[in-house]
Amino acid sequence: GEKKMNLSKLKGKLKEKRKTYKDGAEKIGQSVTCFSNKMNGHSNFDVYEAAILCEWLEMDEKERLDIFFNQ
């Protein structure tokens, strides 16, 4: 089946770091609409974007796996 990202956990991480969707969109070089769609599960972050977000939000290995690679 398709990989589901743990978006609620990702949203929590943004809040924790006091980052907005606008910040995230700028970080991965996309529009806020596009970022918002990804955050709401309408489309997926690719591996490259996921890596940027993990780095930016200072996630440890466990968080990365929980959010982006949970089956």
C-alpha cells in the first residue's frame, strides 16, 4: 500500500519550533498552497523535501521515521 505520513506529528513539530506553513514553503521552495496541500495529505512530500524539513526542524532519527516512513 501507499506510505502514509504522520502529518499530525509533523504539524506538532512545526508548532513546537514556532514555524508557519509560509516558513516551510519557503524552505522547500514552494508556494504556501502547495505546502499546505502536502501538510493536509492531498499530495506527498518527496524524499528531498522530507530531508530538508527534518534537518530544518532538527528531528532525530526516530522522529524522522515516525513522521515520514511509518507504514
